[in-house]
Amino acid sequence: MQSTMSGWRAAADPDDLREYDRFGPWIDTVTEAIDMPRRFRPWWPELSAATHLVKVPRSYDRSQIHPGMDLYEMVIAALPDRLCILRAMPHEVVRRDVARDDVVASVRHTNLLYGLWSLLLADGSRVDMEFNTVSARTIAEVDGYLLSGPASGVEWSQPPMEPKNHFFGSTIMSLRAEGLAARAVHIEEPGRLCRTARGRVRVSTGLMILAARDDLVIVNRHVETLSFFRRANYASDVIRVPFRLMSSYEIVDAPETTPPSFAQLLVTCGRQVVAQPCLAPLEDVARLLDAHGVPRCGPRPPAAG
């Protein structure tokens, strides 16, 4: 049977048609010049040797697009010494370069299909990039590469804790599937009565802090509490901070209230501060950070015995 081709496909530029056929909500890898969107192609000679080179699509439905459209919002290149971000604006392409040494932590926020990847920089600023969570694995690969560095050489010998909550348990398995072998050192199961900073009684959403070989990993539900008449919460944050990039840490005690209020774990990296509210004592986390040689600020608990 003789095949036929639609007139609009026959009339389209082959390169535009190839990009149109590959387009979807996922972040796509760029491996050759033809994969580079036209607006970003002038940077191909410079960025082609990047360890990770990906293009981030615009939020279009397939029914809205046609060959030749400006389909990609960003190109991200992870190089040995820096991260290069090219963002397509209406009339120009804006470039930002971030030295790898300036990236001290990352936050991967997800809420169903919405994702936000944040790189926390040593000067206290941050770089934010939205993505569709179908590409969560790609973002995790680039994130892991940017934060990788010399091994700490510290082996954490405490037996791992096992969460009862399904979300925290599945998160540990997801991190391991990404190649991040992390074990829980602090778990706060959700559903505990607590008091907010404004004194209101709420229900906690839970917290898990893990120790990877070279990183502290904090997993939370983006908000610390929910009201009693709460709606479903599908949001979560995975915060990754390499031990070698920490300047200090501090544990700010909670005021004495019934039900309990939140203490604060503060991890400082240069001028960047990662703050995590906690309900349960953080002795195991403090021992972990001490073992990695992270200086502690503020008063220390009295020595045992």
C-alpha cells in the first residue's frame, strides 16, 4: 500500500519536524547539534562537551504546538567547573553561569506533576528552575553531579532507623534507585499534635533526616503542620547538603509548651542557612554532624555521666 504524508508534515523543515516529534513534558538530553533548539544553537560549540546537557520544555499541550514553534524554555549545561543556564526570553536569550564551588545545597520540591529545583548558593542567593516531575530522575542526575566531590571518609556506624510512614519509606527507596545510598538517622512520624510559632494547635506532617556517604539529606512535606480540617497534602522537599560544604550547625531549642513546639536545626554554608523545624530531640543528627567535623554553634547539651 502506498504511504501518504500529511501536507503540513511534507512542508515542514526536517529539523523542526524532528523537534516537534520528540517534544513532550519531559526534559530531553542534547547529544548533537541538531538536538539543540534553534535559539540556543549558537552556544552548541561551547557547551557540547558538558557532562550533562539538557533542554527544558515550555508548558505546552501537544494540541497547541506545530513544527517551527519555540518549544523549549531553557538549556542547562553541567560542566566540570560550572553550571550554565540559558533561558529564552521574548526577545533575547539570558545566560547565567554558576560556579560549581558556589553551589552548597539543593532543594528538590515536588507536588504531583509540578517540580521546582533550587540550587542554594554560598552567597545566600538561590537559582530556581521549574520542571515536570516526569523528569525527576534527570534532575536528580544533574543535582548529584553538581554536589559531588571528594569522599568524606567518615563511616556512620549507627544502625539505620526504619520509617513506618509509607511516603518516607518509598522516598528512601527512590533515593537509593537514584544512586544515593542514604540511611535514616532521625524520623518523626506524621500525625503528632504540636503547636505552631503562633501558638495554634495543629497536626505535624512528619520529617526524616538521612545520612548518605557525603551528604545530609532532609525529607519533609514542605509544610510542618496541617490543620485538623486539612486537605490532602502531596508536596514534599528533598534537601541535600554535602558535609564538606557546611560551615557550622546549630540546634535552637523549642519553647516549653503543651503540645510541643518546634525546635530548629540550622545548617550554615557560607552565608546560606538551611533551616528545618523539628519536634523530636536531634541527638543522633548532632552526633552525625560532629563525626563529620562540622562545628557546632550555640550551647551544647551536658555530657553524659
